[in-house]
Amino acid sequence: MKEHYFTCPYCWENISMLIDNSVSKQTYIEDCEVCCNPIQVSVHFSNSELIDFQVDSIEQ
């Protein structure tokens, strides 16, 4: 597991998330720890190193 900091696309707060580096490509939804809105998270690892990290708001 790796901790990664990013800005929430809703409330613009800097938050952290633990991401599993044992799976090379992942896309999932997790709620912001500050505003509780759902965030779509897409990550890509290569040899356990983070290559790409993207977060997007979800239309409600």
C-alpha cells in the first residue's frame, strides 16, 4: 500500500488515500474524506511504482 496526496475535485481540499500497488491498473470509486462526495480514482503502477493517478468527479 502506498499513500498518495491529491486535491478533491469537489471541495478542493488536499486529502490522502491509501492505494494498493499490488494491482497494476485499477479504477474504483471512493468518497472524499472531507466532503463525502464520490470520486472516481484511476491508478496505474509499474513494478510497484505509481505511473499515473487521476481523480474525477462523478455526475450526480
